[in-house]
Amino acid sequence: MMGEGQRAYVHGYDDREADRLRDQAGTLADLLHHDTGYPEGSAVLEVGCGVGAQTVELTRRSPRAHFTAIDVSADSVGAARAAVERAGMRNVGFRRADLFSLPAGWTFDHVFVCFVLEHLERPVEALEALRGLLRPGGTITVIEGDHGSATMHPAGAAACDAIDALVRLQRAAGGDALIGRRLYPLLVEAGFAEVAVSPRMVYVDASRPQLVDGFTRRTFTAMVEGARDGALAAGLIEPERFDAGIRDLHRTTEPDGVFTYTFFKATARSAAGQEAGAPV
């Protein structure tokens, strides 16, 4: 997803990260998307489609809308196209594009942004640019996580240090891993109306084995573990402490363990009198 206004995608682009993104999307589909839907015939822009993990969910849930999915990475666009084709969906087109330099004249009824703002140095400018693509009364949906929301039992001080190392690594790269809590003020500052934010907590204990594996192990812990090399190279944490933190996170997947994390989903609307360019 990296582009102008973004210095680095701290999670990388390897196959392991692609698998993690797909695991995350599948595990969290109902939590994040049970209320995501677009009307027949509407034009929807998905920004930062990555490997298409969210694209597949969106197109399945709104098969009569038309989606345009963009990403700055040509490899990601190719992977997303392949994922959608495997899913048998035909209502999406793909294009390599940077959200800070989008084609002139594009307009849409709706915009969808998931796990993108956290990687940007200038999230308000990004939101302003996307607002400019919306037809009068059009909507935006933004979903982001907040690593500061993670809690666990048994309590793991080393796990907190490892998570904090990831947060600081992302901050050094120009992003904000705590951005979920900021969605309301960011959207208001960007000029959107009717801003509404809802928290989506993932609660995991042994009675939910699909979340123990799909979220705690393969989504969150895998994400933190993937930052090990970068965090150590930046001197943000000692290797022994980081590895102890990963053990703490895995400890929460045992029969007496509990793990929670909160995502934030925001919706907003463009001003009714807002001008936009020509239709897509």
C-alpha cells in the first residue's frame, strides 16, 4: 500500500504477511462487515486493497454494486485480482494508483478504507482527497485497529513491551498503530458530516477456538512477531524481551487464557452540496 505520504509498510509484503491478511479478513468478516453493504448499481472505491482479503468480503456482500479496487503496489493488485477471480466475483475492477494522486475526474457513491490510514503520515489529507471523490451525499467507511486496546490474561508485561515496540516502529515509519481511537476527530477535521464510530471488540477465550487460532495466533501474534527484525534493528527492544512477549501472547491461547482487541469502524457522509468531478 505504500505511496506518497507513507514512508514504509512495516508489516512487509512477503507470503507470510499475505496469509496473515487473509486469515484476518476471514476471521473477522462478520464482526467488521455484518453491516457493510452497498446498493445495486452504486460505484464503490476500495482504497488500499492489498492482496484482496477485504475485497472478496465486500464484493460477496454487495454483488450488485460495482467496485474499483486500488493499491499502489502492482504485486498487490495482481494478488487481489487473483483472489477475487478465485472467489468467482465479477463486480470489481482493479487499478494501480496512489490515493494522493488519483486520476482526475473520478467520482464514486461510496468509498471504503480498511487498515490504510494507520500507515499514512497525512491521514487528514488522505481523507480530504477521498471526500473530493464522493458525489453529493456519498459515504465513506473507515476501519482501523488500535494496538493500545489489546488486553490479556494472564497479564503479560513482556507482551505489552513487544506490542509497544511495534507501535513505535510504525510511528517511526510515519504511521500510527493507535489510530482507531482517532477516527472521529480525523473525519470531522477532513470535512465529513454525520460521522459515527462504533467499536468492534474481539473477545477470545477457549470457548471460541476459531478465534484463538484465527485471531490471537494467526492475526495479532503473527503481526507482532513479523515486526521482530525491524524492532530489533531500530533498537526499540532487546531480543530476549521481544521473544518473551511473543511467548506471553501465545500463553493467552491456552485453556485459561483470554485476549481482547478493539477495532473501530467509522461511517460518514460528504456534504450534500459538495462538488465532484465527472462520473467514473
